[in-house]
Amino acid sequence: MAKKTHFRLPYEAEYRVAGVFCPEKDYRLCWLINNYLKVNFSRRSDISLPNGKDAGLIEQYAVYYHEKEELQQAFFLVSNRSHNGHLLFHSPPQLDFLMLIDADDRRFDFNGLLKKIRTIPHVTAAYMLDDVLGRNRDIFLYDFEMFIAGELKS
């Protein structure tokens, strides 16, 4: 009888994840971020992911994108609530948005960015969530990278 060998490779995400707690709609938060931080987030296609409870149901989440090409930094703002109100991540409670940051850890000031985001009106909190999202984090980041690879190519 042949032996089966299973290889399990840990998924290494290149994104750092920050949580933004803000009751405003996604387009309103992006407008606030653009005005207060002097950046240019723009709307991209929604990411479609299966509902955790009903695999046949597909949920869509809003995605916004900003890139600083000269610094090789990319920022994505993803709504934690689908258009139907389904939560992408249930923990931490009241999480409204995920900010995925693709930047060199040694040259980018994550805490400085979070401090600036906290000064925006209607933002109640913003902090790093790298270790808080739980076991679904890696699955989401893998799906997100596949989505972005197709989205940015077109």
C-alpha cells in the first residue's frame, strides 16, 4: 500500500492588517481618509467571498485602493460588512473596516498611520489586527491576494 505524504506550508501574507472602527458608510470613510490624510483611495470591484454558514451564498464586500508607487506601498480598505450585512470577521466586535497595508515593515510607520486615522472625525478606533482575526485570517488573505492579482491586472 502506498504511503501518502502531506505537505503543509504555512501561508506567509505580505499584508499587515489594521482594523478601523467607524460607523460611517464605506464611501464616506474613504472620502474622510482622502481629505484628512491627503491620499487618493478609489473604489475597485467588490470582492466576492462565500458565506461562512451557507457555502452556496456569495457575499460581496466593498474594496478601495490607494498606491504610492514611488514608495512601493499599496493600501486597501475592505468593508467588514457585505452588502447584505454579513460580517467577514466577527472578532473583534464592532469591526467595520479592514485596512490591508503592503509596505516594507522597516521603512513604514504603521503606528503613525494609525494615529492619523484616529484623528479623523467619526473614527472611534484604529489598531493593528495581525494576531486578532483568528484562523480565518490566512484564508481571507489568500483569497484577497487572488482577487487583487486579477483586479490590478485589468
